[in-house]
Amino acid sequence: MWEESREEGSPLVRWSEFTDAFMDHVLPAKTKAAHAAEFESMKQGSMNVWEYHMEFACLSKYAIHMFSTMEARVRRFVQGLSPLVINEATTAAFNYDKNYGNMVAFAQATEDRKLKNRR
């Protein structure tokens, strides 16, 4: 349908053009903006680190403009962590070369250790 709506003789379509058009059709701009706003204010809250990571990963695709570097992605992830792990995660993010996957694992291990010590 989309291809038929294009003018005859139009140049071949790049994949990125098609996916943009498809996403605009399937997911209206208002919905994308709402998801981006939800992501920007997202906090771990009562979720465990893994649940927070999964929600972060799902919503982050609506706010890719926020992640010019891996460091920016890690910083945003850490900002939303709960008080239980945020101090250690912030220190680790600033003092070590942590990528996003390593930071998720670090935060999970820290949360597990602290919860175990509380019991």
C-alpha cells in the first residue's frame, strides 16, 4: 500500500525511509512523544534492577536523542536507580569504564548483595 502511494518513477526507497514511514503509520507522533516523556521521568521505584533495565530498554527507543554516547546512556540509567544502589552505581560509572551491560550487571549485583545483607 505504501509503495503504491508513492509517485511513479520515484527513486528506490532506502530501508530507513520505509521504517520511518511504517513507524509513523503504526505509532503516531503523540504516542511516541508520550513514551519519550515517560522514559525521561522514569525511576526504578519498586521494580528490581532487572525489571527497571527491561523497562528502560523498551522506552529508551523513543528517546534515542538523549544518547549521543554510551556514557550518556549509562548516566541516564544510573540517575533512575533506587536509593539502595544509586551511590555505588554512580561511583562505578564515574570511576570505571562501564558500558551499559556492565552497569546493569553491577547494579543487579549490588542490589542482590544489599538485599541479602538486610535479610
